[in-house]
Amino acid sequence: MSVYANFGVGLPHSSAADRSVGYAVDPGSAQPGDIVCYSGHVGIYIGGGQFIHAGCSTGVTVSSAFTGYWGARYFGACRIL
């Protein structure tokens, strides 16, 4: 939310609501800046199959967007701009 807010774009405060903003994109079409939504979590796709996100205990980290732990919880991606 804060990254997009710095560019004047307001986003909802839930992963479910974020999926309804912008328009949906397939994982294979994801571009840096797209929002990636997971079960109870949201991040920003940075390319190369990775996304950046903030966790309560981990701080800001980079993780695999579509495989592994987060891939199993993936709901969808959307392009805002």
C-alpha cells in the first residue's frame, strides 16, 4: 500500500479487495510493479519470478512469487497502472 501511495494510488487494505483493483494478469504475463495476491498477503512483483513484500517477523524480503511457500498460496496478480 505504501509504495503505491507514494505515487498517489490508493489501494484497499486486504488481499481480497486488492484483487479487484486494476485488471487481472496471468503469472506468465506479470510485469514488475504488478500486485501479487496470496492468502492474507500482498506483494509487488519485481520480475524474474520474484516479489517483494513485508512480513511482521521478517521485515521487507524478496521471495519466489509463483513457487514454493508463496506459490502454494497464490490467488492472482493484477496490474494497477
